[in-house]
Amino acid sequence: MLVLIGLYYFSFTWVVQKVENDAKEYAKGNPEREKAYLDSVADQPVYPVFGHTYQFCKSKELALGLDLKGGMNVTMQVSLRELVRSLANNNPDPAFNQALTKAEEAQKTSQKDYITLFVEEYEKAAPSGKLAAIFSTQDNQANLKFNASNAQVKAYLQDQANAAVKQAYTVLNTRIDQFGVAQPNIQLQQGTNRILIELPGVKDPERVRHLLQGSAKLEFYKTFDNTEIHSVLNNVDRLLAAKLKTATPADTAKAATTAAANDTTKKGDNSLLGKIEKNAKDSAGKNSQLKNNNANPLFSILVPSVYQSAQGMQ
């Protein structure tokens, strides 16, 4: 009975390998065609008798490590130096910046964590220095008092560092899940700021490297509500209208009519009267539009989005 159960679970691997071999034969060395083939059969029944789909079988196949399947092994390290610098609001203190650099150098040959090394280096550079004077910023006041001891500051920095490493671990997990690697192994090395990643069967290491190393950027732009900016736009519109009044609309209309008449003389005499009437109507429409544009030169090309709220027009 145990043998039958074992064969059943092994069978998922055999079915997956058969489908993937068919994909390779179809693709003939083209990775995009191979991926497209596998995507097309993802929801198709490929398991005889039971009718399991390829996607289901793929989730049940035997997990093969890097030694059997090949792939990519990556060790990533979270830059705690930048975290510590940002927590200090980029403080220019010489002893602080010297400790940042020396702690990073010492970490290459030491088993201690970065925060411990940083505090040790700072106390060497400034024996009577107080870390609270550097880290008790306006953003940190709720968690760090201005008279906190160096030991309390160290504990605070270690909490922030652990949170940053866990956040990086979560982000990497999410990115790898989106990449679609089968049975990835992601380990957070406790007591360090390193994350070990094993990706079996990876065929595009450059894409994975870009995926793991890429940094997301969140940008903020200052905007205004219509109630704040509409009065300014309205004043600009009036100033432009006043400036355009110095022009001669009659001359503009005359030029437009003359141009229209010149166009009609280039055609045959049989349609001359009809074209003059048509051009006269077109000129009247253009003149009306021109007057409207001159009255509201800005709002004729810029239409702010407005809506009615409980407080009025927005």
C-alpha cells in the first residue's frame, strides 16, 4: 500500500516532465515559445484517468534541489548603513559618519551584527558622545527620548534593523512568487541582515537578478484643489483676454474672409457662387469661435475638472 501511495506522488513529477519535454520539443530552443506552450496547457487536463491539470501536477511534483535541477543561489544583504543614516536624518556629525564606515568594514570579518559594530565604533570615536543627541529626531521622539542612554538607542536601532530585514524578506518573497519559480527556498539568517535564496530551475538569471535587486520608488507630487487654484486661473484668463483686446478683430475677420475668397477663385467658375456662400458660413462660424476664444483665452484650451459636493463646486 505504501508503495502505491509513493508511486502516486511520484507520478506527478513524471507527468510534469513529460509536458515540459513536449514544450521543449515544440519550442526548439526558443524560451518564449516554451513558456507560451506551458501557459497554454496550464489549465488543461494532462494526468491520465484522474484528469489533473498541468498547474495542479506542477504544484505536487517532487521538489528537486539545486544539485539535481540546477538553478540560482543568491545571498542578499540589507544595507543597514543607509537605514541608520536615515534614522539620524542624515546627521553630519563626523564621529557618527566615521562609525558608519568603520562598522561596514568591520562587518566583513566579524560575526557581530551591524548595529553592535556601529555602536562600538561610535563609542571609540566619541567616548563621551550621546547617541540620543543624533537619533532623537522629531520623527523618532515617540520611541526615543532625548536623554536615552546609548544602550537604549542601540536597542531601538536593533528593533528598526530587524523590522527592515523582515520587510525586505517579505518583499523578496512577493517578487519571487510573481516570478513563478517552482519550490523556491528563501531563508532569513537569524542574527544577520542576510537572506539566502535558492531558485531551482531558473533559466534566465539576468531577469531574476534584476527582479531581486530592483528598487521600488514611491514619488509624491504636491497638488492643489480647484478651490485653491481656480481664482488664480480665472485671473490669468482675464489678463490674457485684456491683452487680446489690443488686437483688431475686424482685421482678423477680414483676413479670414479674404483668404476664403482667394481659395474659391482657384476653382472652376461653375461652383464659384456656392463656394462663396459656404465660405461665408464657415467664416461666420470661425469668427464666433474666435470671439469666444478671445473672451476666455485660457479656459478655451484648459478645462478644469469640476464636480458638485456638499460644500459646493470643487
